[in-house]
Amino acid sequence: PYFDIFVESASYCLAVDHNQFDAIICLEAVKETIDEKMDMIDELINDMLDEELKILYLSCRIVSMLCLLTTFVVYSILPELRNIHTLVGYFCLLSSFFWLSAMSFDVWWTF
């Protein structure tokens, strides 16, 4: 796992004993290099997840809007569905959707 770690020339010492070479590496330099590589990997994973989540959120919002539009069209076209019970249910559905949208905007605006 450490084959691609590069350290500066001032952060290690090379001991020669006949035909054997021992490299003594400063642990701080290795730790910094490993931390940098781990940070790069974390950034790549987060970027990939962000793209996948954006696609998921967009597709869910489109499905939700299509369902709301279908509900609106059905209640607009069919007059027998227009009674007090369906009106209250429709109002609650729309108000919860719009309230959730307002709260989402507020959270986005705050953070």
C-alpha cells in the first residue's frame, strides 16, 4: 500500500550496510503524505455521491410534480370528485407540499 508514497529528500536517511540498504523515514512525512492521499480519495467519493444525489433528488422532484399535476387535472376535470372531503384532503396535500418547499428553501438559504 505504500508503493506510491513520495517523501522529500530531507525527510529520510539511507543506511548502507554492504549490499543492504535501509531507508529510515520520518513518520511525520509519511503521515502527511498518507493524509493528503486520503483527503483526495474522500473528495472524489464525495463528488461522485453529490452527483448521484443530485440526479436522485431531481428525479424524485419531477415524479412528485407529475403526481401533483395529475391530481390537479383529475380534480379539475371530474366534477363528481369535488366534495368537502376531497377538497380538505387536496388542500392538506398542497399545503404540506408548499410548506415543505418553503422550509427547504429556508434551510438552503440559511446554510
